[in-house]
Amino acid sequence: MGKKIKKKDVDAELLHSIYQLESEWKQIRSIMEHSVEASQIGRLQESLAQAKYIFLLKEARHRNLHALKLK
């Protein structure tokens, strides 16, 4: 039988992923803003990172997850 995964562990991993994706998205956005001629691939990467970030935020809201509750 498999090991049961605890909700607290999943929530902590979700929160970590949110922070990581937020950082990635902001970094890509900063590069694109400072770029003289933004490439199509760069715009797509920025849109993808933003979509992932928003999806995880919605999942956190659905799970009633708050950063202050985990600490």
C-alpha cells in the first residue's frame, strides 16, 4: 500500500510552486520590458508563465490556502 499524502504537505508544495512561478514570470516580464525588440517566443514564454501562475493562484483559492496559515 502507498504512503498517504498529507494535505499540509501538498499545500506547502503548492505555495512553493506559486512563489517560484511568480518569480519566473516577473523575471521574464522584466527581460521583455528591457528588450529593444521583443521576440515572439519571449512573449509566448511570458504568457505561459503568467497562465501557470494564475492557475496555481486559483487552485490555492479553491483549496482555501493562505500563506500565513502554513507558517
